[in-house]
Amino acid sequence: MASDSTEETGRPLITVGITCHNAADTVATAIASALSQDWSPLEVLLVDDCSTDNSVAVIEAAIAGEPRARLIRHQRNTGVGRARRTLVEAARGEFIAFFDDDDVSASDRLWAQFERMASYEEAHATTMVLCFADRHVVAAGATVPSHVALAIGRNHPEPHGPMVADHFLSIGARFPYAWGLAGSGTLMARRSTFLSAGSFDEAFRRFEEIDLGIRAALMGAHFIAVDRPLVTQYKTWSGDKAGTIPLQYALLLRRKHRAYLRRRRAYIASCARAYASFHRNRGHGLRARLYRLAAVMTAPHLLPDKLRRRLASRGR
């Protein structure tokens, strides 16, 4: 249990959740980052998803004698969606903050996100809030960050409700809302928010946080962030990023939310956008442009009014 109780500090217990799979080279640093947080009371909860390297031994050594930390081991590899679900189910904290097993968080990350959430909740009379943060990104093989990835909701006006589902499904992003990334490695929310949204879907080995975000958005959730880099993300390779796997899960996401997309008359357009993004990330510029064109042709009603009028005038 945490060394300082909620009763002693007047602050809620926060669970830092770390999922691990074959991360023996990096997980000790992630654990040190979690245990170095200047927030108390604190719980560090790790779920090892049946690693085949010596990750478990590294974890056990890193948390030996540490009463704030505990380890749960999966007996078979279930994927990150199920591992995050296990964390939500087992967490004792009122809030849960996810740390990735190969990233490092600033020591004041929990304080910064808690203060941002507390202020926003009071101002908007809601507790259905997902809080993210900007992050430094270090490319694979590099030692220094190449850029800062900006988070969704980092400034006013913060997006909320179905407009966020549209953003995640690539069928719209209203202005002037603060759009950006929603990486699970920077996510913090109330445990009740995760449970209300149905927690993480074990079918997803990628985009599990986006699926959760869509469900929360359709329940009216607000998406906010701390507008400074609280996390340093180290890009690493894994099997779930290889080949067409990212595309497969992007399409699974759209199939799962097909009913909503069909109500928006945008299922095919959303799928085309998924193909466009996949090909753009692999440097296939022509294919990406063709899929973007297909998305416009199948759902012209999603274009901004000004752009629709411009295209209509060119067609006369």
C-alpha cells in the first residue's frame, strides 16, 4: 500500500499502471520513473503480459522491498488491451495514470495532471474527463528528442462529446478546438471513468486507447491535457507494429463502431481514411492521396461548408 494514506495527506490515491511484455531492457527505468513521482499516496501496479524474456526478474528486482508496488502476471499473452483492463480492475487508486514500459515521465507528472483535472472538473461540473500531456519523442536508435508531440485538449477550447469520436475515426475535426494526440502512455483519468466507458477491449492489441476514447466520447467525455512535455517517449519496434497489423486494427476499430459511422453516413469514408493514413506512414504518397480522394467522394457532406462550396463552384 502507499506509504502515506489518503487520510494523512488529504489527497486521493493514484495508481500508476504499467503493462509490460518483453521489455527487460527498459522496464526498470519506467518503474524508477513511477516510483520517483512526487505525489503521495501512490500505488505502482505492473501487469506482465507473459513475457518470454527476463522482464519478470527485472521487475521483481526493481520493486523488491517497495511497499507501494505490486506485480500481476498473466499466464498467457493476451495483448495490451487485456493487460490494461487487468490494471483497471485491480487498481486501488481513485485515479489511474498509465506509464508505458519504455517511457520516462517527469517527476511532477501526476501533480500536473491532477491539478489540471481538478480545475477543469470544477469549472465544467463533470468528472468524465480524460487527461493527457504533450510528450518528447525520441526516434528508435536516437538519444535526444526529435520533436514534441502535442496532446488533444492542451488548451481552450477543449474538445468533448461525439466530436472527439469523429476525430478519432477520421471523419471530422471541428475548429477551433485543440486537437492532438491521445497516447495511452500519457493518459490519466478517474478509475470510475474507465469503468463507466467499459474499460479496455481485449480484442485490441493496438488502438485500445482510441477505442476507449470513442466510447467515452459518445458518453459525453471531455478530453484535456497539460500543455507541456511530461513524458519522454522512446520509439521502439514490436511485433504489433509490423507489416499491415496497424491497418488491421484501424479497420477493426471502424468495424466495431460501424453503427455510429453508418448513422453519420461515413463508414466507407472512415475506412478509406484508415488506408490513407497507413500508406502515408509508409511513404506511399500516391496511394494515400487516392484513398483520401475516395473518402471525400463517398462522404462529401463531411467537408466544411466553405470547401464544399468551393468544390461545387469548380464543378460547374
